[in-house]
Amino acid sequence: MDKIICIVGPTASGKTGLAIELAKKIDAEIISADSMQIYRGLNVGTAKVTKEEAQGIPHHLIDICNIDENFSVAEFKQMCYDKIEEIRSRGKNVIIAGGTGLYVNAVVYNMNFNEENVDLEYRKKLENIAKEKGNDYLHSILENLDPITAKQIHKNNVKRVIRAIEMAQNVKLKSTHMVEEEERIKKEKSKYDFLIFCINQEREYLYNRINLRVDLMLKDGILDEARKIYDMKLPNNNTCMQAIGYKEFFPYFEGKITLEEAIDTLKKETRHYAKRQMTWFNNKLQCIKLDGSKPRNELVDEILKNV
């Protein structure tokens, strides 16, 4: 099979299960495109696939760095390309599955993270804005330029906010013709042929799945993982400190809210995140939509018809 299949969708939409069923059909291995599953020791809150769930299908780019380590989209992109080559060298097909839109974008559209053409003067200006006017003001600049990306990056992650502003500003300054020409050339040079499928779920059904997943995570020990992060006293801009599934419990640990309030907040924030994910996939990726209400075997057949 020449194509590399990508399966995306909001949290709790069934990406993992569908990817595994498809992998069994086409003799494939799965690359995770999830910005939280890369961290070792965070299994429950990130919904990592268990050994039983994997059913013998190898999963890659999971547990590749420590909680206190920095990890960039550029690093993910290169590691993903390397892993694609490795899997294919063994005669296997590749499936990329995950809900981190920026990770999928970086790989599918070969996003350029080269620093050679950075306007250092403009970057310094943005850094000064953050120092003088605060992170909220800097983040508002990104919201005006690219509201979808802004929702994916926390205001305290100043480095990523600045990089996103630079990228958005570069696109804004180019004419439509130049952007289209750049995309054409980029696709011509692309080494891989990606086919993206997005799982769509009816909103009420998806929200019920999210609420149920949170309840199950509580039974499986998500509080212990949240406490581990909290006790590490990491800087506020650390990815894990800002991750949905963990930060909602920090006020509970500090005695500011009850556990029930923390759980309600987590469910609400996860629902909001799922909505943002769908907005991203609909606006940033060219996807073939799948009806998530259909049985998994029917979705597998639908994917194979399009390959």
C-alpha cells in the first residue's frame, strides 16, 4: 500500500480502536500523534493504549520523553518520518492516529520549522511585548492572526505563542498566489502520500463518552498521575502543567475546591477541548469524514474503499 492512512478525531471518538482494527486488516503498525502520550509515566490521563487493547499491534512514539523535558513539534515531525521509514523497511504499512492537530499538520503538510529565515528583530519585539504587556496580550495577537492555533497553545507557553505568531504573520504577508504556489511545490516534493480520515461523532453522544471516560480514569488512578505532576513543582509553561486531565486537580490539591468540583471542571474542559479539536480538523486538514455512529467494521471497510 502506497498511502499512509491518518485517523484523527476528537478525544474519546474511538481513534485508537479503529486504528487497531484497520491495522489488523492491512498488516500495519501505528504511530501515535498525541502530544501527551509522548510522556513516560502518564498513562491514565492520556488514555494510552494498554497491552490488551493493542492486540499485538505495535504502537510508536509513545513514552519517548520525561515529564520535565521539552519536546517540539519539529522533533515529532522528524521522529515520525524516521519511524515511517523504519516500519516500511520491514514491509509493514503505516497508520498515524491521534488528536493533536498540530502534530498531524506538521507531518502531513511537511511544515517547515527551519530557523534560517527568522526575523530576529520581530521576534525580539514579541519577546518584549510579553515582558512589558504580559502573556495575555501576546496571546491576543495570535488570536487575531490565527484563532484556531491560538486555542491549541496556552498563553504561558510564550516560546510557542511567538513561533505561532511568526508563522501566521509570514502567511499573512504573502499573496494568495504565493501561498498556493508554495503549497503546490511542497506537495510535489512530499515523500509520502497521506490519506486523512476524521471520525465525527454526534455531539451529545461524544460528550457522554467523555464524561464516562473521566469516571473510568478516576477509577484507574488519574489522581495519582496529577499528584505526581503537581509535586514536581514544574514551571507553569511546562506542557504537563497545562495539560487537560491534570491541571484541573491542582486547585483541589491546594484545598481551594472539592474533588467533585475538580471532576466537573475536568469534564467541562475536556468537552471544550473536543470542540476545539473538531474546529481544527475541519479548518486545517483535508479529511474524509467518517460517521462515528457506525460499527467499527463498517468504518474499516469505508476506509479501505477510499485507499
